[in-house]
Amino acid sequence: MRIRRLGWAGLEIEHAGQYLLIDAVQNNSPLFSDEPFPLPSAPGGTAAALVTHLHLDHADPVTIGAALAEGAPVFRPEPARGTDHDRTWTAEAEALFIERGIRTHVLRLWEEQRVGPFHIIAGPAIDGLGCPQCCWIVECDGVRVIHAGDTLFHGYWWSIANRVGPIDFAFLPINGAVVDVPHLQPPSPLNASMTPEQAAVAAHILGARTAVPIHYGSIHKPPVYRETPRAVARFVEQCDELGVTSSVRANGDWFTSSDSPLPPQVLQRP
């Protein structure tokens, strides 16, 4: 099995010529950034796509639709409920999936699916802005991967470890974003996703063999969206304190479960 970091929170998993996407986006222009990200490797031939939630920086129906094979499923958490304000963050992605004729399939907590060589489990996660979210656990070729979207720190890490451990690769958000937008007022000064230290603790509880940071660096637009300072360096430092192996991966980087972590001088970037 091979894994490729696509940028921001995006991942691509490949085994025996079959591909799976998680939170794949091509750019973040709807969310204050024009940074391009690597495109999926198998346009029109991807076996399935997963989205942790339907914010546009995690669910890009245009990119997903172009990548999927005919009839390939998109797995997702339940739709947002409530008022128009409650659905502000997810309405555009919902509409785009419908507009492009992409059928999505809701998986609820601990539900499982198999697509080709991929065993997929929907795990618990908590969205910092009040939208439905899950984490994804994918097992393939004897390797277990968890992708945590942009969750807050929560008390389900032990349950995940007990149900699906051991975890080989934990992909965890680290940017500790603080958000101030018109439809969420008064604003909260608290982090809407895990801080670097919280992500390292989550990896430790999960018993992750390798912890890989995601969801950092691409979006920092104060006062609307503020990333915590020195996110990568702090994550690596906390992992080191806890005895967790960390591995920082560049956008577009392919690696396998047998790859050794990058050298410390690479990991300690600011």
C-alpha cells in the first residue's frame, strides 16, 4: 500500500492499482487561499472517495467527480441540520454534489464498507464549527490509517484505539485555527481544530506507529482564520516528548508503510 499527501487535509491511498481519496481538494480559493494542490493520480478511475465533513476545504465535488470511476461511491457523514445559518458551511458542497450527479452515501458512527482492497470505517470526530463530521479508518494490505479531518480534541481516542488499533499512520490536524466569520457571532477565541500539542497527544493515545501532521500552512488570513504559530515544530516537539514517531510530508509525496521517517532537520521546520 502507498499513501500520497495531496495538500491541506487531502490523502490518496493506492494498492494494486486501485485508488481511494480522503478529503481531496484541488485548491482553497473559496477559503481565502489560492495555493494549488496536487491532483489525484487516477482521473476517472478512482475506486471511492471519503469526506470527513462538507466544508469546502475538505469536500471538493469538482475534484472528486473528475477523479471517480463511473459508479464509484462517495462516503460522508450525515447532512447538517437546522437553520440556513447552521448549514452555511456545508450548503455549497451539498449543492455541487447534486449538480454534478454525484451520489453520496452516509456512514454513521462505526459503520463499515468495503471497496476493492479497502476496508473503511467511520469513526467519531467533533467539528469545531458545529457541522457533522467523522474520522475515517482505512485498512488495506495489513496497514491501518486514520484520517481525523479537522476535529477538535475529544474523548473518543481510546474507543478508536480499542476498536480498530493498532494504528500504523495517524493523519492529524495541527493548525489550531481560530475563526471569526459573520454567521458565527459572537466569535470564539478558542481553537476550532486541534492544536499541535493536542494532535500529538491524540497520536500517543491511539498508539500510532507514525503521526503525520495535516491541515496546516495553507490558510492563514487574520482575523477571519488564524493558524496557531509554529504548528509543525510544536507538533514534532510534543511527539518527541511523548515518544511518538512523527513524519512531516510534502504535498505530492508518496510513501509506504516501510518508509522511515524524514530526518530531524526536515521535521523541525518552523
